[in-house]
Amino acid sequence: MRSTLLGVRDGAEVAALAYALNPDTLAPVDRLQSILETEGASGRQAHWGARALAHYILGSVAAEQAQAELAAAGSTESHQCPPSGDSGDETETETDQSFSFGVDMMLAGLRGQYGVTVNQPLSPPAPRSP
């Protein structure tokens, strides 16, 4: 979901508007819910977990896109950090790592509180724009 949104100008803003108008319109949210149910979440936990992840993804991407647009307009410095090297993947930026940390933290909460174990990737890595 993140990689798709990052690939479209104002993607997060458009998706957030569609989601606000009708929360059942985003197929990736249904996929997240299905994954969570498969991994042991009850229907309600899976629904709420998928919504929380969608809110996190939409908010994170909206912030990234806004920062990129402001930097491109010269209104602010780019906050895109260089690769940190901590992850073993030299192409992964601190923004990518921060996003992954947030998803992992949410999934850890589902594991610890509700016994949900997500053993499959939720999405492919996001492409980096030039």
C-alpha cells in the first residue's frame, strides 16, 4: 500500500479522502484484515488492526509526500536521510526504517495483546523516488 501511494502524486491525500468517504473502498485494507484474521485475530481485532495500520500508512505517506513537495518548491530542506547502513540494506533510508519500525511496533502490540502472529510480509518495500 505504501509503495503504491508513494508512486502517485498526492496518493495518500486522494486515498485518505476515498477512505474517509467509504472505509470499505480500499482493497489493501481488506487484504490486511484477511491477513490478520488468518494469523489468529478475531474479526473485530482484524478489522480494527487493519484500520489502524491503514491510518498509520496514510499518515506516514502524506507526511513524506508533503515534505517532498515542500523541498521541491524550495520551501524547506529535504528530510530524506541517507542510508543508515544499520539494516544491512544500503538502499534503505532512515525514512524507510522508521516506517518499518512503526509497522513492526503495531504488529508487536497485536502479538503481545492478542496473540496474533503475522508471518507473511504485509507489503513489498517502497520504491525510492529520485
